[in-house]
Amino acid sequence: MELKGKVALVTGSAKRLGKAIALALGKYGCNVAVHYRSSESEALETVGQLRSLGVSAAHFCADLTNEEQVKAMVESVTQRFGRLDILVNNAAIFDRTPFDQLDATVWRKFIDANLTSVFLCCRYAADFLSESSVIVNISDTSAFKPWRDFLPYCVSKSGVIALTLSLAKELAPKIRVNCVALGTILPPEEYGEEWKRKMSERTLLQRLGTIEDFVQAVIFCITCDYLTGAVVPLDGGRHLHSLA
């Protein structure tokens, strides 16, 4: 896929990893729809940075767990830009949830935010995506090796992988669907240096991933025209570490 002139919608792209994807696409010449839920000032800043790259950009607010808001967002994006070629489902929530503190409300919070939202964005974007378009979903390698105290998060991210594989069949050949399963790329700020050191030692490459590593993986999933139904484990080999 040639990126210049294409239109991309990136969810959760006001800050952190989503912003990095949006700016990378802008550098390749994509026009970008910046989605946010509550971070309006950050979204406006991202839009300004994209426009400084010489591409068109606009921000769109939506609660991605709300079906009507997702439909309205996708329609607004296509009205604003005239087309849609790329969808990157990046938005997600991440919190520690000890098993003895779980209940149905907490469970639904994670499933809705991390899985149902991805389904809704894919479902309604598919009506507008152009020929030879692509969806990239962001999952987590905890889907393969779940962590203690993060049960609903791990299950929701496992669901994203299953959704990716299913959609690759449902939407072929018009739309390609791929997934990047993240290891430790941009840990929460409260995680200290000792934690980062231990996580680095659990990877085959003996380091944490960088934002650039993440961006390269997403761009590859977008631009490789013969890639669909792929799940890329971007974790420095951590999922194989016990076998090393």
C-alpha cells in the first residue's frame, strides 16, 4: 500500500502510542483522523503536529463502547476526508485487577473497552473502507502468556486476536486485517527502573521495546499487501524466553 494521500483513523491517538502511530502515518503522507475520548487538548496538539507535516488532520470524540457514537464517528471521518483507507484500533484500558476484587461490572468494563470497541470500529468502518484497505488491531502478548492480577485485560486482548483472525476471513479480499501483539513498549510511568530491568531480562533481546519498534511493526502490517490474518508478537522474544 502506498501511504501518501490515504486516510487513516487511529483510535486513542491523542497521546502515547496512538499518537506515535498517527504522526508516523502523517510523515508518510497520510491524512489522519485523530480519535480521543477525554483528552481533547492532547488531541488538538496532535492534530496541529500532523498539519505541520503538510497533511490534513482533524480530531473526533467518541466513546468507543457506545455503538451510536462509533457509527457517528466513522461517518464524520468519511464526510470530512471523503474516504477511509486505514483503521488502527489502538485505544484500550490497562489496570491491575486482583481476582478477589473482580465482579461483573469490572469484567464488562474491560471487555467493552478493549474488545467490543474494536469490534464496533471494525464493523462500521468496514462499510466505508476503500478497496485494498487495511485494519490493524493492537493486542498484547499477555494473550499468549497471561499475567496474574490482570485477568480481564488478558482475556480482552486474547479476544482481539481471535477477532482479527475471524475478520481477516470475513472481510477478504477487500480488506486486510492484521494484529500487533505488544510486549513491554511504553510502560506506565509509575513502573520504576528495577521493574524495567527485570522485564528486559525476560526478553531474548535483553531490552524493552521502543516506540520506533512499535511504529515499524504497525507500518509493516499496513503496507505489506500480501499480509492478512497475521499476529505479530512484538516483545523481543519474551514469549519464547522460557525455551531459551
